[in-house]
Amino acid sequence: MGREVARALVTRGEGDLTLLKRIVAAASAVAVLSLTLLLTGWMLAQVAERPGVPREVGELPSWFAGGPAVPGTRARSSAPARAGGEAAPARGHEAGAAVASIKPEAPAARAPEKTAPADGDYAEFAGGKVEIALKEYELTPSKIRIGPGKVTFVLRNEGRYSHDFNVEGPGIDTTTQKFGPGRTVRLEVALQEGEYKISCPLSNHDERGMRGTLIVTSKLAGK
């Protein structure tokens, strides 16, 4: 009788130990899964905040900044290139023609004519050429006045992360392709008189301050 009781107690103890092991294993699996989901969510948030470039990149390699490629490496392109090094046309729809090209910045043969800031700290450009610097998180200049007609935007990425450029207003809504640090984009558009919004719509850059106003008028202060 005593042996049977002892055997029953041992059997019950082994069953309780097995159940305890299963509970511990399940709790460990749930903890690992929760940690994995938290890390994945954090990584996605960082990618959304800094698209295209890691948060801490240190010194960027020469090929990332638009320099010559290292021999033996293969360059990758996100869009088919055209003859002369021009990238595919800008996306969007507009009344006039819009053409964007991405190429390393070269010394300009002649600087665009720029008058003194007009009322409201607007920078005025003559000659149909506007130079804008993009960096985190601002456009310089962000308030521009220019005459109507064909306009060429020369856009320099002076920041650490990729950007793009959008012009939206009367009869036009066009955006360049995304371009990385150290690169220069040229966007040609035909603009009529009116007020336009200029911005970097990539990710949340617009909301963080990369936007401005473009006034197209034949009544420039410098004329």
C-alpha cells in the first residue's frame, strides 16, 4: 500500500514538472516574439524618418556623393538612363514641358542674374534660372519671384539624406526623381503667372519645413 502511494506521488510530481516546463517554454516564446515585434516597429520608424540612408552613416563613400565609381564595381540605376547622362523624365502632369536630369554638379559658366530681395524677403531671379539648395529640413531660398515662361531649377542636395523637389500651382504639378547627397538635379518647366508651392514631398520632409513659395510675375522689382 505504501509503495503504491509513493509511486502515485512520484508520477504526479513528474506530471507537474512537465507542465511547468511547457509553461516556461511558452512564456519564453511569447517574450522573444514580443521583443522581435518591438525591434521591427522601431526599425520601420527609423526608415520612415530617414528614407534611403541609415541614421548614422559617418563618412559617405565617394560613389554615394556622386563621385567616380571605384574600378571593378557595378553601378546600379533606379531608372533607365538616356543618352548624355540624363535620367528619365520627371513624374507628374503639367501644362508645359518638364524635364529633369541628375548629374554631378559642374562649375557654372555664368551665375544666374539675381536681384536684391523684394518685399517680404523674396529673392528675385532673372534670366529664367533658379538655384535652390536642399538640406535637412529647409529650402534655400524658400521665397522666390521670377518672370513667366521657361524656368530651369538647379537643385543641389547639400544635406545628408535623399530629397526630391515638387512644383505645384496653376496648370502644373511635377516632381523630380529622388536624388542623393552631393547630387544636382535640373528641372525645366514652363510657368504662367501665379503663385506656386515648392517643396520636398519625400517622406515627411514637407511637414518638417522643406517647403516654400514661388511667385511668377512679370512685375519684378529689378525691372
